[in-house]
Amino acid sequence: MADFTKDSLKIDSEAVTDELCRLILKQTRGIMKKGGAVVGISGGIDSSVVAALCSRALGPKKVLGVMMPEKESAGESKDLAQILADKFGFETVVETISGGLEGMGCYDRRNEAIKSVFPDFNEKADKCKITIPTNILEKETYNFFTLVVERPDGTKLSKRMPPAAYLQVVAASNFKQRLRMATLYYHAEKRNWAVAGTGNKDEHMQGFFVKYGDGGADFKPIAHLFKVQVYQLAEYLGVPEEIIGRTPTTDTYSAEVTQEEFFFGLDFYRM
């Protein structure tokens, strides 16, 4: 048996792209009888590759990119998503979901849990995130969740999260992904189009998605590709360098947190 190295994950990007375009066309128009594809775009690598593939397979006029920022989203996400749309020529719409999240109690329910750990948490000024230990192969450590609060002056406070607080924060935060899924299906059903999923193999194998949220889609063109392979496709497809070079984030918490910090614990190449 040949040794498994990082080169084992190299793909023929041209051949993979051609095959995926055939599958997208077959799935949308052949099987589902849909006229196009709706993609939630965040300025991240996965959604960018899926949008680029759909544009190539169906034509840019049959692709809609939906940006769904909320009041805690990174400011650059919308800008990068628009750069992507301009590059591949598909239409975009912006759906700000803060109002819907407030109506569902997303922020209030989450902040209630945070205040059970940090009673002086100022929801108007402080930022928060959940992290786990990183570089877990290089040091002996217990794998537990930590709540990090960032003050306006840059001070960072951290405490290990009790299970009840952790579960409430996650449950409340998942409103974001579920409202985005519902928004995508509104635009898809309005046009009789299909919703394209943007999850990769790392996420699907380890359960790093929200059920009935970002896990909800009509077809998932990159679900069989590891993240490192998604990057290879991005280079081949011509995804803008600003997006390729961006550190993957969850776009879930008010403080910036990478996917490695929040879930995986390892960088994508070692994983």
C-alpha cells in the first residue's frame, strides 16, 4: 500500500470541475427539473467554489448569490461576496437577517447563557466566541469548550463553559444558519430553482454543520471533497485571491473565530 502523504489529496482540478459541472446540470435540470441554482455566499472559500461551479455549469444568469449578513457578521464578508459575483457574473441579493434573529430571541437567549458565566458581560460593547484547544496533536490537553469575552479595550477574558451554558449558546446561535436556510429556499422556490449546499467533506464527516440549517440543501457538489481539495478547485476556477487567502471563519460569533479554534482543533492539511 502506498504511503499516505499530503500529495495523496491532489486532484485533477480540470477533470473534477468537468465532472461536477455535469452532475450539477443533471441534478438541477435533469432530475429536479429546476431552472437554476441559489447559493448562499459569504466571501468564504466553500461558497465561492460552489458559486463558481454553478455559474460554469448552468451559466451565470441561472445563478443567484444570496448574501445574508447580520449585525455580528464580519464587515469584509459582504465585500468579498460581491467581488466574487462580479468575477463570475451572477446576480446577487442582500438579505439582512438581524431583525428575524432578534424576533426569534437569538441574541437574548445567547447573551443570557453568556451572563451565567460572565455576569458583567456587556452585550452592547463586548464581543464573544467559543473556542477549543488547538494543536491537539502537539500537546497533552483535555478537549473542552472555553467562552472568550473580548472587551472594547482589547482585554480578553476566558472561562471553561459549563455544559448547560454551552448548549444554550449553540442552540441560540444556530438560529443564524436556520434562518439563512429558510431565506435561500424563499429565493429558490420563487424562481423554481434549487438550493446548492456549500459544505465540504471535513464538515460532513465530523458533523460540523447545523441540521436544517447550512446542512439543508437540494444538492451538495463539494461534499465529497476535503477542504484542501476545495482550495485546489478554487485556484483552477479563478476564485479571487482575496477569498483564497482569507482564514476560514464560522461567521457565527461577534468575536472573530476560526474553524480550527471553534471545532476542528487542527489545520486542514494535518486533519
